Amino acid sequence: MKLDVNVLPDDPEQLKKMLLELQLLVAQKECELAEKDAIYQELLERYNIKLANEYGKKSEKMPGADEVFNEAEVTLDEQDELLLASLSTEEKTEQKVKPKRKPLPPELPRKDVIIDIEDTDKTCDCCRNPLHKMGESSSETLEFVPAHIKVIKTIRPKYTCRHCENNGIESHIKMAPMPATPIPKSIATASLLSQIITCKYQFGLPLYRQETMLSDIGIELSRQTMSSWILRCATLLEPLYMRLKTILLAEPAIHADETPLKVIQAEKATSYMWVYCCGADALGSNTNIVLFDYHNSRRAQCAIDFLDGYQGYMHVDGYKAYESTQATLVACLAHIRRKFIDVKKLQGKKKTGKVDIVLNLIGKLYGIEKRIKGKSVEEKLAIRQSQAKPIVTTLYNWLIEHKEKIPPKSKLGEAISYSLNQFEKFQRYLEDGRLSIDNNRAERAVKPFVIGRKAWLFSYTNTGANASAILYSLVETAKANNLLVHDYIATCLQQIAEKPNNIDALLPWNIKHS
């Protein structure tokens, strides 16, 4: 507002009062501007994070980033510079290995094609004497033979007594019983059912596309029929799923995660597929089980019901629903790192800030985990206590020290707050060599479902979603145990049809070693 000097009062007390009111008004305006600037900075950070995640590199390995925004609070002080200098180590440059084509598998059938020169050319161009064979040059190419379908005609001869027929005595007809099939009175064999299941749940091929593929080779098979078969197969395989669940919940440590799913006829718009798994990422190591559990909810009760009183360790992200279970939760360092990676993406190119200290400390922890991979549980525990624990302590002290220094609504402030909220659960991995430093096992287990969901988009009913949970579980468990999924599913379907009570023989590790 404008003040006219000529109309100002001469009374000093009134002038003081006006001055105080003016100062208060200026302070209010400055406060409003500061709030607007904070909101602007927060929105700008989120916008740049969105750009980086959408169009930038997806790797979480200390990105250099080309983003233009740089937070003011990431400037290093003298103490941080000393800490970062002590963490920095010279990285060994790995020599690039020249890619080399792998030989084709020797067990594949081969066909020799000999390409020889004409007989008239088998004389020397110089002296016209006949040439002799000194050797040969060979190369291999790969030919694809499209899959074929055949009809199996089952013939059962009938037998009767001629003597009884001639004497008017009731004649009994004898013939062999019909072989057990996964779906009685159906044209589908275990092999065909397994093909449909693996196409959808391993390779993400929706039923309408499979319908088209079969039509191209002259087989009219509707998606409704295939959907019905899938539901019946899931019912048939459910006892195996439940047996795997019993074994999973007997493990000392498991992993858990969840992802959204759309079900058309569900009560709520968004349902969830929960995943629980155990074992390592390496194929064929330890007891590897992956189980999916469908619910039309994300409530804590979903996890409580599945875990059924489980009291072992469970690796999870920061979702609070897991805290209602009886499991001892272990937080994920990858989720903590991801928060700081977002801050790093906001940093200018080749700039160093406070976030680099955290990422270097986390990188050292992962380096220790890489070195102890393959060691015994006791060795892992000893190395973590001697080498990783001091780094974890340093990381915690740094977070505590900077909690009040960094604006809480900035991305770095949010990352620090999230880390401190999860830190007690995260550092539990130091207590037991059987535990993992992160929950990547569950994230990798749920990824095939997420990729498949992009192809088939939704489930129509709750029954179909439950069937998908069972079939995805068996597909991913077979993959985790280094089995051929098609063969494993076909074997399970056929053997359960023949011997429904012999479930243990179908566990992946028993199939593999039988």
C-alpha cells in the first residue's frame, strides 16, 4: 500500500503503531512467499523425478543424471567432505569382454548339407592335375520347425462271452478302464492344458491370442473353453499349492510384496495379488518357493490370514499392514536406496552432494554382500558383524545428524525420514546370516506377474483371479527351481489325475532329482 507523507499523523505513538502494523504485514507476505516457494520447489522436484523415471536410465547404480535441478541443501560442509573422501575408493576398471557366439546345444538334431564344387572344377587351374580333399569348412545355422498338434485316438477293445450269448445267459462285457485324464470327457490332454497355462502365465499370451494361433493351424478352440479348462486345472493343482504353502511357512525367513490387479466383477475397483517367497535368486539353490495370494483388498488381514501365525523373519517394504502380523519384519535397503537415488537424479550433472555420502555407504554394504555370496550362514554373520555393522552405524549417525538440518518436505528430507522410520527393521539383517539385505527376492518374483498383467490387463471374476494365483505360483516356483515349466505343469496335471494323494512326489525338488 502507498503512504502519503502529507497525511501521516504527527503523534509518535500513532506512527509507531503504524510501523508495527506495516512490519507485521511484510512478515506475513514473506511467510506466504516462503510457503509458495517451498511448494514450488516440492512440485519441481516431483516433476523432475517423474521426468527422470519416465525417460532417464532405470538403473539405481549411482546415476550421473542430466537433470537441470539441483537442491540447495545438498552442498557439502567440511565434515561431509572428509567423510566422503574416506569412503571414496579407486574403482578397478573392468576390461570389456568381447562378445562371442555360444555354440548351439549338441543335443539338438542335426542335418548335414554338403555344398561341393562341380566335378569339372576339381582339377588344378595351373597344371590340370586332379585335386585332392585337404579338409573342409563348416558352419551351423538354426532352423525353426513350427510346433505341431496331433490327435490321440484311444481304442479300448470290448470282450464278451460267446457261450453265454448262445445259451441265453446274461453276458458281461469287459474292457480296459479309461486312462485318467486331468479333465475327464474332455479333448484336452495334460500336454495341451500345460501349453495353454504356460502361454498365458509364463509368456503373458492372453487366451484370445491363443485362440487365433490355434485357429491358424485349423483347431477351433474358443477362449471360453480354454478359460473353463484353466479354472479346472487350478482346482486340480490346489492341493500342491497348499503343500508348498505349508513348506514355505516352515522356513525361518521369507519375503513378501503385493501389486494391484483389476478384477471386473470384484466389489472394489482395485484388487491385490500378494506374493510370498523364500530361497535365493540363484536358480536351483536352497528351497525356492513363490506363492501368489489373491484378495480384493490391501488390508492387513490378508497377510494375517495367509501367514497363519508365522513368527519367523519376513522381508518387506515400508507398507504398514505387515506390522500387524506376528512375523519379525526386516526392512529393505533397496527401498531406502531408491529414495536417495531420486535425490541423486535431481542433482546436476557431475555434481557432488550430501546424497552421495549415503549412496556410498549403501554401496559399501552391497559390496560386502557381493563378497560373502555363497559363504555359509556362520561366515556371513561374522563378516556382517565385523565389516557391515560399523558402516550401518555410520549411516545411522549421519541420518540422525542431518534430520534437523534438511527441510523435511524436500526429497532429501523425505528420504532421511523414510530411512530413519525403517532403520530399526533394516539393521536386523545383521542378526542372522540367513537374512537378506533387501527384499529384491520378492520384487523379482512379482515382476513376471506385472509384465503379464500388461498383456491380459484384468481378470473377469474372483474365481479366475484365484486360479491365476495358483497357476502363477506353480509356474514361478518351477522357474525358481530351474525346471522346464511346460514339462513340470504337464507332469503335475497327469500325475494328480492318476494319483491324487501322492502330492509330495510333485514338489519341484523331488521332480528334479527323481
